[in-house]
Amino acid sequence: MTNTMRAAVISEPGGEFELVERDIPDPSAGEVRISIDACGVCHSDAFVKEGTYPGVSYPRVPGHEIAGKIDQVGSDVTRLSAGERVGVGWHGGHCFTCEPCRRGDFLKCENSEVTGLTHDGGYAEYAVVPAESVAHLPDSLSSDDAAPLLCAGVTTFNALRNSGAMPGDLVAVQGVGGLGHLGIQYAEAAGYETVAISRTPEKESLALSLGAHHFIDTTNEDPAERLQSLGGAKVVLATAPSSDAISQVIEAIGPGGAVIAVGVPAEPVPVNVQHLVGTVGSVEGWASGTARDSQDTLEFSALSDITPQIERYSLREVSAAYKRMIENEARFRVVIQP
């Protein structure tokens, strides 16, 4: 093993990717070092690229969908061992001492770390991460398939399993893209009557092949009216970051229903409060999840044969990979193989 590695670095906000050679970092007492097999490219990586996330220090290696193998553990790490296949997502560690952490709510840690933002991420051959941010990878999942599940996967899976929806309930997934194509698969595997909503009619055959029982083309019909004709949605998982699209499905929920936003639009979302009052419904948001949530997602995905549709790029092609993602041309997740 050499003492250096390749990494794609952003040196300043708005800067371009630079492929550099740097020393392989050593883990501290509570950290592990991962030899990276794959790292997903996510829209949230724009926070580093464009400098829109507060407190990011530069230079920084982005990437929070890491899959690989542990090759070294810190002296205080007992749960993990060298050679284990692992993954790391957005949640990059927690302090254990703030009030949310004391209550076991690590996702709301007041001093949380974010992989690829507060410390270097996975656009590299190696990454050092806090041990509490690490999830185990099932043997049946390839690293390429596992990487996007550590962000897009855990976000949609975790939102649905915490929604209160029961098998047989009507659940709609708004958007058939990087998040939505996974949300459809999770919804069907969980036993929901699954509806895919899209403004792209050409995606109907894909949505049905992923497990949707119904498809709504919003260029041809009102999604709220159609969902109400089906009985009213228990949950609408809003994956497309469009204020208009989210507003359009609020009146689709039935009694006690919820619109759960996981795609974040740039503009405020107009809400029909009268419909929420009448249905005792809600509009909610959901973040990703902790390492344990990520591991649950990976295990459920392996059990249910759920995988993302991906495009693969090498580390030297990082600029092209990022451009493909940020311009919404990818079908549907981009993965870098160092």
C-alpha cells in the first residue's frame, strides 16, 4: 500500500474539482478509515461545490454516499473491524452529549457532523469517518448499488416507514427520479397500494415496472382529484423539489393523511389549510437517518431486491459525473468508482 491517495477537492466556494494526490489520513481513536469502492453523487453535494452550506471549510472533499471496506480502526473502536464492508451516509456523527443525543435522537444532534461537508467525504480513494456513522453492508448488495441507498435510499425508506401508513393504505410517490424511483420500490415492497405521480408521461412504463399500481400524468389530469377518486392518500411522498408540484398534491390526502416532503424546493409551498383542517392532515418534512437507519435500509433493500438505477464514472471523470447529476440528466443516480 502506498502512502498517498487520489481525491477530488473543491478548494473554494464555486470552484472546480481538482484531482489531487494527498497523504492517506490516519483515523483517530474514535474513527475508522474506509477504502472506498464507490461513492454516490448527490444534489446536496452542491452545498460544498457552491459554498451554500454554513461553516464548510476548504479545501473539502465532497461525497456522503460512501461504500467500501474498513482498512484501519481507531484504538477506541470495538464494534467494527478491518475488512468489514461498510457504508456511510449524510449523518456523519453526533456528539452524544447534547439534549437530543441524551434522548437518543441522534439525527437531531445539535453538533452533528455531515459526511463530505464538515469532514472530507467519498470523492476519494480513502475516507476517515467517526465510527458511529458507519453501517454494515449486506454481502448481496454491490458497493455500486449500496452507495445511493445511503442517502436517496434511507431518506425515502425512513420517511415511509415512519409515516404511520399500514399495508394496504394508498401511498403516492410524487416524482419518478433519483428519490422517487426508490420510493416506489419501497412503497410496493411495504405492501402499500402504490401510486406514481409524474409530469413525464414517458415514465409510466418505468413506474409500473418498479411496482406502482397506478400512474398519474399531471400534464393530463389533476393528481389530487385522481387520488381522491381512489379513496384519498394516506401518504404522499414528495420527492421532486418543486413548490407547485407539492402544493398540487396537498388536497390529495384523505383523513389523517400527510404530505411528506423529502425533496426541498427553493420557493415556499402554498398550503390549503382548510383541507388540512378538514382531514386533520399535515404537511411534513423528513431528513435521512442515522447509521442504524442506513443499515436497516440496506438490509431491507437486499431482502426485497431493491436497487437504484445508476450511471458509473471513474474518479478522474468527477466533473462530468457532477454535471450529469446537477443538470438532472442522470437516470437516476450517479456513482463514482475511485
